Amino acid sequence: MAGLELLSDEGYRVDGRRAGELRKVRARMGVFAQADGSAYLEQGNTKALAVVYGPHEMRGSRSKALHDRALVNCQYSMATFSTGERKRRPHGDRKSSEMTLHLKQTFEAAILTQLYPRSQIDIYVQILQADGGNYCACVNAATLATIDAGIPMRDYVCACSAGFIEDTPLADLNYVEEAAGGPQVALALLPKSDQIALLEMNSRLHEDHLEQVMEAASKACKDMYAVLDQVVRDHVHEVTTLLGE
Amino acid sequence: MASVVLSEAEKVYVVHGIQEDLRVDGRGCEDYRCIEVETDVVSNTSGSARVKLGHTDILVGVKAEMGTPKLENPNEGYLEFFVDCSANATPEFEGRGGEELATEIVNTLYRIFSSESTIDVKSLCINPREHCWVLYVDVLLLECGGNLFDAISIAVKAALFNTRIPKVRVLEDEEGSKEIELSDDPYDCIRLNVDNVPCIITLSKIGCRHVVDATLQEEACSLASLLLSVTSRGTFTCMKKLGNGSLDPESIFEMMETGKRVGKTLHASLQKILDKEESLGTTRQKVGFLG
């Protein structure tokens, strides 16, 4: 395909979406019975599975325990068959380590860690299929898993990516749009208070356009919040119905 | 491996129950838990399958890539196994914690598939000595609820059944250099014959009886288990004893008989499900983890 147009003249993207439109999000909480909290989230073709264990006593070195708050321990891992080209190591490489740190930073901002001093909360995220927006799908899945585990948070953490093509900000980039090499912004937001938990930008973007792109990412995060909130409410409704009056 | 801590009273309860052919969840000694199998769950792969056996959850993805044949078998393709014990299953598997279990599982899989009759590897050859298909079978352990080996072998068999390898043609130039051409039709592919692929049956010895499909609690009560790899015709391709305890030869022969019986039934049920999924074709509703 010569000259793959990321944004056609009529305003349609490669997969037929409009510039500010999110991909189809489907999610389910309580996927695994043995974990404290678990969730599965599909954002378009990107599939992420998040599992939360905790809060529990510190495993491993007690010296790392924080005397006044809980330690949030994350691991980001991609299945070897998740990408187009087979990935040799599921985790432990630089990209995964970086994502792990980002997840840790994001959730330390949202979870009320002061309520559990000297304990540990483990958040493990697994990508089953990678089609762009891996970090964002992980954060959204981990939010649902943390809610499923009953760990108190300040607010939902909703994440979405945004790009900038031909003077138009695009929301929720897929793999083709990410691989094209244009500027990308990944934003993790606490929607009610508009607080930013994580902001990351790649490639080159003129500062005049930054505000537009951040606006687009913010709006996309708020749309994601509406979807996630509905998922949680449906899940609670289902569980309480099963438990009886 | 993920394990539970049981008190002595609980262990006695489990052992006494099994002596009466009644397990904690009401099953008999030769009954499996409800097994859910679904293929074609991940679209980036050539074939995939998800198996849910009680609380054990396995996801297998098969990717077919072109490579050079091994020197000792120039006319054949080959299979490469990889197991990832995800931290999702238990926090002990974080970082490199799951590597020991993963290595054990990979070695067992290699031993089972080492027999020539399991998969027709000659059909994977494109150009002798130059090009062949390499099937990378990647197993992802999502949840550990006991009886890992059985679930993994069922998932591997289902994933191999689901694998679609694109058809390629070899074109020869005037100078003699070969070019490989991929067929244009995405549905034009070769399928593997999995009739001879074995399934693992793990029999755990608890008290003086043996049980099939042990849960985590039952595994904690058993001293020794026998791992048998059974094909659909009832032949064994591999046998291995696991655990710290010892088994006497009579028990081993009894377990082998049970394994043969159970194995044949398991293969028949699995084939029925796979054929049913196949017959539904594109009209099948894919559930995956959302169901």
C-alpha cells in the first residue's frame, strides 16, 4: 500500500474512526477467582489482563517496607505471541522495565497508600495482544482490577494516547498510527479532579500544538472514564444480584 | 509451584474421602473437572487456544515462522516450545521466580513431542536444507489451580489443531536462485494433523488410591504422581514420576491402566469440541475472557 494515509480528506482514519473517537472498549472484572482482584480489558485489538494481589505483608526484603504507606509493586509483561513479530522475552527487557516504573508511578498517585503502612500491593499486567496503546490499556485494566480487589483509590485512573497528524489531534492511536513515527502523547488522568498522574511525549511536537493535543487526550480519558464507570456499575449490579437481597 | 498450606485434619479428610471414591468437590477418582476449551483467541498468531480447567487457566499461541532446517533433519521443520509462568498466577512467579517450573514444563513438552509420529514435521519443510516452517509454541500460564500438565497438553493440542500455516510456492529463477512466494488468498493454508498428538494425564497417589485431575489441595496431600502422555489410540509416548514419595510397581501398572482409559475418553471429548468449533467456522461467537 503506497502512501498509507493516516487521515483521509474526509476526516477518516485507517480503521474508519473519526479524529477524536476511541476504539471499542470491552471489559470484564473478576476474571480469576484466586487473585484478590482481576480484570480483562480490550481496547480495539489490544488485549490486557491485570491482576492485583494485596494489600499483604511484605514479601522478600522487609527492609524495603515503608513505615507510613504501602509499597506498590508492579510488573508489566507482554506475551511472546502478542506482537506481530514474536517477542523473545516476555519481561525483563528495557521497554518492559520502563513500563513497569510508569505503572508504579501512576498507581502510587491514585491508591490511598497511607491506609496500609508496611504492606505491599502487587499489580501485575499482561498484554495478550498488542495493537497500539499498550500502556493505556494496562492502566485502564489495572484500575478495574484494583477496584475489584477493593483497594481504596482517590479516583479512577484513565489513560489514553493522542497524536498529531496534519494539524489534527488524533485520540487513541493504534499500532499503525504509532509506527508512523509522528508525535505521541500518553496521558494518565484522574478524571474528577483533572489531575495528571503520568504524562509522556515522544518525537517532535511544536509547543503551540501541545495544548490541542493535551486537550484531545484529556477528553479521550474522560470518555474512557465513562466507559470504565459503567463497567464497574454493571459488575457490582451483577454481583449483588447473584448474592441475593 | 503455587501451593496451599493444609492442616493435618484437612489432609486426613481428603485422604479418607478418596478411599471411599468421594473427593472434596463430589467427583469420583477418575473424573475431570469441567474443562472449557476455546480456539482462535489471539488474532496475531497462526493458531491459539485457551483452556480453563477448574481454577487453572492456560493460553497457548502458535506462531509459524520461516527458518532453516536443523542439520540432523534437513527435510523437516520443527517445533520450539516456550513457557511463561505469568506473575498473574501467583506473586511467587514475579521476575524470574517462575523459571524453574517453566523449564520443567518445557522439557516435558519436548520429550512428548520428540517421538516422530506425533506431528508430521516433513510437511513443514519448504526447501530441503534451506527453508522450513518453525512452529513456536508459546504457553502462558495465567492461573494455577492444580493439574497444570494436563491443561497445558490439552491447550497445545487445541492450538496446533487451530494453526493455519500459509501455503508457499518456491519459484526457481534462470540463475538457479529460489524465491518464495506467499499465496495471495489469506484462507489458503495448510492445517496440521493432530490425531497422534498426545495428552498428558497426571495421576496422583493419595493414600492407597490414585486420582485423576488433582486440585491444589489434593496435590498437597499426595506424595507421588505419575505423569503419562497418552495418544488417542491408548499408546504411551512418555512416562515420568514426580514427587518426593515412592511408588511400588503394582501401583504403577494400575495407574497406567487408568491413564489409558481416561486418556481415550479425554481425546474423544476434545476432538468432538474441536470439530464442533470447526464446523461453526466464522459464525462462531468468540467469547475469550469476556464470558
